[in-house]
Amino acid sequence: MFRTLRPALTLFIGLTLLTGLAYPLLVTGIAQLAFPWRANGSVLAVNGTPVGSSLIGQDFSAPGVFWGRPSATIPQPDNGLASGGSNLGPTNPAQIAAVKANVDALRAADPGNEAPIPVDLVTASGSGLDPDISLAAAEYQLDRVARARHMRPQAVQRLLDAHAVHPFLGLFGEPRVNVLELNLALDGSVPRRLR
């Protein structure tokens, strides 16, 4: 019996060591050497204190900051342990109610703004953790943020322009801005990358 099981056990132990130990150590080592900041979570710090990851959205709701994309994670928004969308279709009554509530919140926060609301400010993404918003979504909020901070809109626009990320090679992706980095810049903070 042992003669029959021995090759299977040898293969099991060998593959466990290869795929469960050697491969993860190799991939982790390469990531630490080639991309240490990303491999360690892309954590931003202000005065040595971590304030968040540039890869995970945060729930901003104060009038003087830019708001990110809505999050469908539970039990709270932007929960990194529960990444996922709502999986509700566009005609689902719960989805329609969620979008309407988001539109109402944006209109209440800036009643004079009659501009069309960008879709990424009222719908959650598939992950529920988007750290970025489109430049259109940031520009929609610009006057509200400037008024709340007693800043000139042109000054806020300069910060937005300085933190804008444009499509790769002018083709791939959409112009966007990282909400955490932009809000830290508004506060005058200079975030540092934690390694």
C-alpha cells in the first residue's frame, strides 16, 4: 500500500513546496525589488502618520473636500475587506433609489450647481474601492470645495490640474485624479510614500 501512496505523497509534498512556498516567495521578492511602494500597499503618510492608500478610496463627505465615487461595500463604504459591487442592474429599483439618493446629496451640497452630474459621482464601481474620479467629476465639485474653503476657484483648479493623471500615451484610460492625494494637497499636506 505504501508503495502505491509514496509517489502521490512525494508529488504532493513537492508541489506544495513549489507552489505554496517557492513561487510566492519568488513573486514577493521580485515585487519588493521592482515595485516596493506598490507591493507594500501604496500607503501615503503625512508627518510620518499613515493617512491611507492611494489605491483604495476613502469616504469623504465634508463640504470642503472632493468626494470620491460611491461605494457599495458593506458594512461601511470603502471597506477594503469587502471589495465588491452591488451587482444591481440599471433597472433594479434599489439601484435607481441609490442613484437618486446620490444625486439628491450632490444637489443639496451645492444647490446652485445646475451642471450635469458625472456618472461616476452617483454610481458605485465593481470593486467599490475606486480611489480616483474623473476630471469631470472633480470639476463638478470644484466651486463647492472652493466656497467651503474660502479659496478662489482658480487656486483649486490649479491644484486639480497639478494632480490630474492623463491617459497613457494619450489613448488608454480616462483623465482622472486621485481623491486622497487631491484632498491632502488642499490641506497643504505633503504626503510621503511609506515603504
